Amino acid sequence: MARTTRTTIHELLEQSRARLDRLDAQAAARAVAGEGAVLVDIRPDAQRARYGAIPGARVHPRNVLEWRVDPTSDHHDPELSADLDRVIVVVCHEGYQSSLAAATLQDLGFARATDLVGGFQAWRAAGLPVEPAPDPG
């Protein structure tokens, strides 16, 4: 069996981020307010319950994100999948898994997908709106 070349997570993260026009918290808020960008919170319910939620963000945990954005999926979210040119800003807790997820969204055809530098923690630290997460049950 042929051995494949291994990529480390650090290399994968660097490659993913090199493709993204990453946004800081203020730029992400401006993109939502002025350009119709959508924030997609991929954090698990437990993190949103503990730290809060960004008002107006779509919530799709990381493990189902691709199925929610792909318009060919039987489980797509029409709010996200209707416009491949829309800016989608992926938000995780600290801005790591969101970079990987945004690069995957670009592979699915969402050329303007990106992520929030520093994740939810940077959003909150910037003094941007945060609300209690709704009860997932």
C-alpha cells in the first residue's frame, strides 16, 4: 500500500487561512449590517449555553454544517444555501475550527466564505451584542 504524505493540523490550518479573507469582530459586524453577510455559529450547544449567542446568527453545529449550506442536500438551510455569492462568516469559540470550516465551504462553492478572527471570544471582547442562548430543548 502506498504511503500518503501527512499534513499536520498546523499546516492544514495555515493552508485554510491562506484562502480566507478573515474578518475581525468589528469588520464582521459591519459586513452583516451593511453587506448582508450572515454569521454562522458552529459552536456546540454547551458552549452557547455557557457563553451566550450572537443575536441573529444562524446556528449549525460543526458536525452538520456542510449539509446545511449545500443547496443539493435534503437538509439544507435555505437562508444559507440560496446564494453562493453571499458572505458567510463562520464563528467558533476561538477562531480555529471556523477557519477549517470556512475553507470547506469555499470548496462547496461559497467563494466568499470566511471566518471570524478570534471567534466568539473576540466578538464578546469587542463589546458586540451577546444574548443568552435559547434552550436547545
